[in-house]
Amino acid sequence: MPVAYRRSFLSVRSQLHPQTMPIWGRTFLQVTAAYTRVFAKDAALPLDFAGIALLFCQGPHGRYLRVRASLKRQRDNGINAIYGGTIPRVAHLPRAEDGRGTLDEIAEPIQRWGARMHGVVFEGDSKVRLASFPDPTPGPGEVVLEIRASGMCGSDLHVYRRPPNQSNPAVIRGHEPCGVVVAVGAGTTGAHARMGARVMVHHYAGCAGCMQCDSGWPQMCEEVPIQVYGEDQHGAHAPYMKVRADTLVPLDDSLSFAAGAAISCGTGTAWGAFERMGLSGRETVAVFGQGPVGLSATLIAKAQGATVIALDIDDDRLQVASSFGADFTVNPKHGDVADMVGELTHGKFATMVLETSGATSAAAESIRIARNWGTIGLVGIGGEFRLILSQVLRKQLRVLPSWTMSIQAQRACSDFVVKKGIDLDRIFTHRWRLDQAEEAYQLFSQQSSGKGVFLI
Ligand SMILES: [Zn+2]
Ligand SMILES: [Zn+2]
């Protein structure tokens, strides 16, 4: 039986009228509703029904059904929602490709599919699929969020590319959650654990009692194995997500859900590094890598008043960095990085260097372009940082690796974004539906596009 908060649109089947039309060389079965007002008894709110479109596809595992359901629900912000999804491997599809199948035959698999929640899982070797899960039920100290935005983060790619035996297809991915509280577990307390609250999630859970957890760093818990949402616990690439109430961070009314998703890891990671490094407006900051974290760093450093040198081997990304306010751009492919940065800074180099790319070469160049007494922040994962002591020592450099951010820093980052009016939504170049996860991750994996977000 679906949980009370569930939005259901499938009780309309007896009111559907099918018609067919060829689109993109395939038969597209358009089903429209005779009634515009639908009230599903298990839905929290009445839904205004717009239509369902079904696309029958042939995949490697047989035929499957692609569903686009257009639903309008009057939300508090007045935005209408469109839900979509894919029904995998429907065994006995009716003769609907020519439109002659009976409506009940079509509706039945849809109904079966819609009775459960679907989330994105990684199967290993860069394969993703939508898998079905029961709706989450919150226990004591927990809430369920209706996810509105779930960001794609560079660290997801490491997991996405793992071989199948190191992948865990039982876990829903996505560790940049942002949404609305729709269910609160019995006895759950906390300022943000209330129905309708707009929230982000600090995506780690520890013991909640040790010094690390107490200081806002549950990812460094010293008492229990940490739980990372989207890796050890179900993440946000799904319509609903259960989280501990103490992981919630309020989302300011002026911020979009997508912006909240970015702050929940990518942008928060840039902020966390700068917090450790002690960024001020006096600095000249060089940022290696202009992916989602690097671009966030560029935005934050500019808003702080610093001079920013953006570095990337992709000229398109550098162009974006310029449009985000970077004062100078450097492509390491076009010459010696230290020469170029030296020229731009009249031989003074960068007082701060933030390495976000994860490339070993960039980590090595960080030492070369840092000014005497400078600070190097390291957040990019994947490469090596070789500490050549003679170089670091004689420049009196500070080298600070930084792992994401504390829960307080996530909130501080959010406050800064609001106060400075930073348009974080610009970071997202692609907005996806969950049923486009395969395409979304394929594109993201090329690491030449910007950042993607699932809007749910
Ligand atoms: Zn702990
Ligand atoms: Zn991340």
C-alpha cells in the first residue's frame, strides 16, 4: 500500500483514450484523458491531469515501455510538474504499437510500475538504470523528502565507472539532495523536520555523538562507519528519499532547488576549501579545473572580491569561467603554466591555488604557480600530489587538502550565496528527468559539459 505522501496519477486508467501517431519513425501512442480532474485516493493532493504518452521501444532485453506523464499540480510556488519514467522489460506488451491493444492491457503495466518508486542505480562499467524500490517510511529521527532537485557530482563518476563487482546496484545514487519534507517520523524533533520545509541535505550520517559529529563533521565520525547518502544509503536520484533529520540544512526561499543541490556538495566543496584556506578579497586565486567545483570556486572567489585566474585544458570551459567573472584564463595546453601565470601577475604569482581537477599535473603545477607564503588547497580526487619538499619548504607554502564541508559550512555557503546574490543556477548546463539518467551520465562522463541536475 503506498505511503500517504505518495503522488499517484495512475488511477485515471479507465478514463484514458488512446490514439496513435508516428514520431521519429516510431509509433507513439498518445493517451489523453477525458477528465481533467483526478483525485487519486493515495495522493496527498489532487492532481490536474494533462496526458500520458507511451513510447514502445526495442531494447537489448526485449521491449520496454517509455512513459511520459504530464501532470499539473498546483504547488505553493505555482510551478507545474511533469513526471516521466521508463517501464523496463514489460514482458507482455499488448498490440499497442498499432494502437489496437486494449486500454486495460496498456494500463496494467503502467499501474504496476507506478505503484513503486523508481531510482537511478549504477550497475558498473558506466551503466545506469532505473530500478524500483518501495516508498521510504521515516522512522524515529528521520524524515522523507520529496526530491525536487538532485545534482550530478564529479565524484559520482568514479563510482559510475567502477567494474560491476565493485558497484552496488542496490543503492539509489545522488548525493546532492534538495527538496521538501513530506513525512516526519514519530518522535522526530528539529527545526527543519517539519512538513513542507524546503531543505538541503548534508549528505553524511555518523554517530551524532562523537566530537567530529558534534562539530558538524559526521563524515569524519570516529565511532561508527560513516554512511554516505547516495553511496551507502539511498540517495536523491529518486522521487523520495529518507534522511536523518539532523542532516537537514534549510534552503532559503530565494534559492532554487537546483541551487540547493549544488550547495549540497559541489559548490559546498569549493566553499569548504576556501574556508580552510582563509580566502579574502585581497587574494589572487588560481583555480585549476573549471568543472562544477572549479566554477563554483570562481564564483565564490569573485563574489569575495579576489582576483581569479581560471585554468582548464578545455577552452569552452574557460569561456564559461570568463562569463562567470574570472579575470584571466589559462589553458595549460597552450604553454608553460608557470610562465603564463607569471606573466599575468607580473611575476607575483597566486597567493592561493585551488586544485579541483584531480589531475596529477595540475597538482604539480600548483606548487610552481603559488607565491611565496602562499596556500594550496586540494579538493580534486584521482591524481597524486607529490610533495617536493625543497620547493614547498623554500616557498613556505601551506598545503591543505579539503574534503567537502561541515554541515555548518554548508549553511554558511548558502548564506553567502544568498547575501552576494550569486546566480548558482548558471552552473547547471543540463537539466534532466530521471528516465534520462543513462544519457545524462554518458554526457557527464565526457567531462566537457558543465553540471547536470535531475529535476523531479
Ligand atoms: Zn560520530
Ligand atoms: Zn560530491
